[in-house]
Amino acid sequence: VTTAAKPAEAIPIDLPAHLVWNEDRTQRIFAPLAGRVASIHTDLGRPVRKGDTLLSLHSPEFGSAQADAAKAMADFRFSEKNLLRQKELLEAGIVARKDFEQAEAETLRAKAEADRALGRVSVYGSHTMVNQRLALTSDLAGIVVEKNVNPGQEVRPEQFGPGALALFVISDPSSLWVQIDAQEADLNALKPGANFELIVAALDGKKFKGRVVASADMIDPNTRTIKVRGLIENPDRVLKAEMLGTARVNRNLGQGLVVPASAVLLRGTQ
């Protein structure tokens, strides 16, 4: 039997892949201070806007921070008035300059303490009114894709270590990441910017276009694969996070010739 040899060309390679949330468009909400859940303002699958309140906590720790801020502001206002009096007395020649300079230093210290205390509560969008109410808000617009909190639940920061579930996960499902397990020989075909095709068996083999955005710099010692991250648009939200699929890429075989595998014979060890 005779078969014509032909120039080498790219061949399709199928690699295992799965979908995950686009971490550039995802926020995980944890409790920064201990407290008890007072009210929940959203639910799974609901859209949220940037700045929307997701959860309110009754937090004595936050109340202490609010009280510290209120006291620091009161001390600062008092020191400002005292400095003004010392300045008037200095101009009238009643007090020494040393007393004025001491009042000035106390005002600066009080201002620094007030800025510190206010900065702590302002991180959580609060003020100096002591109500012990801590609101957890979303920093981006998206969909509530995960909810792990119940009314009246006690939450503490130490509960949220590595691998712990977030109270809420907010993400934009219109864009997803694809995690591809690639072999060393496939890296040239999976450089950042390269295109690939995602085939999802759960959707009757439907195909989606994707683009490689990043590649790991190490090989997993257990699987001998390299993690490659792709980006895929999902405007209709047909694709779901944690779906399994197959990433198809074209591997370039170089400048040689292609011959049938059956034409290669073994002679001894050659």
C-alpha cells in the first residue's frame, strides 16, 4: 500500500478544562468584626449594585470603635478651643509662649487620634454615632452567586480562615475563567492571546470561543500538568461555574512531513 507523505500541519488537541468565576469581577464578603446577623438584604441569584447593603450585623466590637471615634472627635474639638484661648492669652501677654506651644502640640496629637479613629469606622461606611450596627456592602455590581448566612447567626473573623466559605460571593457571570490542564508540549499553543474552543458535553457538545490570558510558571508535581487560564464571554449566562468541558487547541507540528503511523517499522532498537 502506498500513501503520499504531506507537509506537517496543526492538529487539534483536546485538554480537560473546567469553568470558574472570573476573579477580576468577583468579591467574597467576610465579616471583619464579630457580631450577630441582624438582617439580610439580598438573596441568591439577585442582582446587586455597587454600594448596596448585603447584610447588617449587631457588633459590640464595632460599637467600641464608634465610641472611640466619638471620644476622639470630642477631645479634638476641646483641644482646638483650648488652643484658640491660649493664642488669645498669648497675644494679650498673659501666658508664656511655652503654654501656647504645649496646647498646639496637644491639638496635633488629638487630631491624629481623631483621624485614626474616624479612619477605622469610615472603612465600613459608618460615622461617630454609636449604634453598633455594621453594614456589609458590595464593592462591585453583579449577581449574588453564593450565600452562606442565616438570620441570627453569630459570625466571627476567626471563622473565615483559608478555605472557609464566604458569607456572600458577588460575581459577574457574563464573563468566566476557564482553567485548562495542559501538557508541557501544549504550551506553545497556549500562550497568552492564543484562541481556543471550549466544548461542553452537558450542553450537547456546544462550542464556545475563548482566549488564553495567563499561564502558570510551574508544573504540578502530582499531575505533571501546567495550569492555563482562559477567558470566555458568557452574555447569555448559559455556562455555569464548575462546569466541566474540553478545551480544543491547535498544536503546530513544525516543518517536517507527516506519514502514517503504520508505516513506521521497528528494526531491533531503531
